[in-house]
Amino acid sequence: MPPASRRAIGQLLIGSFPSTTLPVELHALAREFDLGGVILFSRNIEQPEQVNELATESEALGRESPAWVSVDQEGGRVARLKAPFTAWPPMATLGRAPGESLATRFATALAAELRAVGITLDYAPVLDIHTNPKNPVIGDRALSDQAADVARLGTALVQGLQSHGVAACGKHFPGHGDTATDSHLELPLVEHPPNRLDRVEFEPFRAAVAAEVAFIMTAHVLVPSLDETRPATLSSTIVSGHLRRRLGYRGVILSDDLEMKAVAAHYDVPTAAVAAVQAGCDAVLVCSGQVDVQVRTLEALVYAVERGDISHTQLDSAHARLAAAKRRFLTAARPSWRERARTLRQVLGCEAHQRLAAEMAALL
């Protein structure tokens, strides 16, 4: 396969690493494949200045265009960046406030703290609707138990993040709110008919599409009314049929972590990555930090393209959407790491952000 094609395939991966520095193996992989991005976890984070330097080095893993530097920073129990970053309450607090002003102010402040250390993509907002009180994984991560409120507030969060230079990612399509198991551990079941899904679960995603959200993440859930055999991430009916065509989404579709047991218990990661791209995902998350798994995943995608299991047309379309998102968020002039280093302590956990967090916490 020509080097240019291997570099295009490298853009499909948002990978990870095990420690607070980039391993030489990941640098070597990037030289061959031009990686799409990285995701940071608590294991990668020591203190803000280190994150700032790590983000700069991570961006350079993309040779033709900067790599994404991404994180799960929702607030509440899903927050990889701890003090001195602001400790934000869970997003459920926003659903208890009148109007969208609080959500907009939160998203603006969150974007400022992420930008201050060079993070360019946040896996937020959660667009799942908290319709099942026994849901073990969503809970107060959801904005509301009402579809219209999640749609309204989710739109405010998308616009707040993206208007301040951070790409947003709505998650988890087609909806993880009414499940009784955790997809990190097993495959959850969503037992609603198509008309209910369209009327309720899809509404926040429809609103996010209208708001031009940069990314939408798929859910590792089984929805028998749409696909009896494959989890949503690996289902062309759900990814290409519903999200891409019926909802008209033109941005980047990203898989949730392919090493979660909902998928990994049934498919090895390279096989799942090929199936996700065949289903219509433009990129895949591989999050354990094992570089050898990422190598095997990219090689499996190469072989799938060479065999024709993934068409060149499909690869070109995915690459075009990924490139468009990078042009939108990563090509504008941004502060250098030195400029960020001089000012980041003035932004992180500043008095205004602490007051805002307290205002949100008062709604718990």
C-alpha cells in the first residue's frame, strides 16, 4: 500500500499510551501512519504544565496536520483533569437550572481550561436521556430525563465549547440512557421500537446535528429493533442508515473505546475496528494504552482496504470528514505552548470558574 494511503488509515485511529510521556513506540507508529489523535486519561496527567507540554508533543504525532489531543472532561465523576483544574459538578445540575445560560457559561469556562493546556477535543456533551433510574453508567452524567431538555442544553454545550475553539463530541448514539448494564463490562440491551427511538432517544442527537457538532460517538449497545445481531458501533443499519442518512449527520462518527467488554468480549480489537469502519465510523478509539494493539489495529485496517473489505471510496470519505474537522478547529492561529504556559495558572480554577462551579453545585 502506498505511504499516502497508510497515512490516511492512520487518521482513523485515536490512540492512547500508558504513562505521562509519549512512548517511543507511539512515535514510531506515527512516523509510519500519521496518527489521527490521542486520548488522555488520569494515568497520563501529573500537573498542568506537563499536560501542556504533552499536548504539544501529541499534536506532532500528526505529520500532515495536527493530531487531536482529546479527553473525557464532562464534570462530576467523569473528569480526567483534577485540581488545580476546576472541579465541575455533574451535568445533571444544568438540567435543574432555568434556561440555557448556565450551560453556556459552563461550556465557555470548560473550553477556556481545556484550551489553556492545549486540549482540542472534549468527549462531551452526554446526549443520553436518563430515563432509567437503575442505569449504572449514565446517571447524573445526563443533562435530564426529558428528551427536549437534553436537546436544548446539549445544543448550548456544543455551541459553547465549539465557539471557543474546542471540538465537541455528542455521545452515545443511538442512546445509552435506558439501559440496565454498563457497556464497559457487558453488552447492554435497548428494547425500544424504532418509532420510540426516533421520537425520544434520537432527539438530542438531531439537535446536535443541527448545531454542527464536530463528532458524534457511537454506543456499544444492542438495539434489536434496528439490528438484531450487531452492537450499534458495528451496525451499518444504525451508523450509516440512521445517523448518517436519516439524521443527515455530516461530521465525524467516532466509535466508543473498542476495548470495552461490550465489544471486546466478542471481537478482538482489530476485527472490531474493521467492522466499525465498515459500518460507517470515520474513526475508532483504542484506549488501553497498549501500543501493540494499536499497531495490529492499523495493520488490520490496511489489509481490509487492500482486500476491498473497506472500499477506497469509504476510506476517502472518512478521511475527508476528519480533514474537514481538523481544518475547522486545528488550523486557526492558537497560542504556542510557551504562551499557554505563561497564562494557564491564571485560567485553571480561577475565581470566576470556582463561583460558577459553586452555582452549579447549589442545584445538586
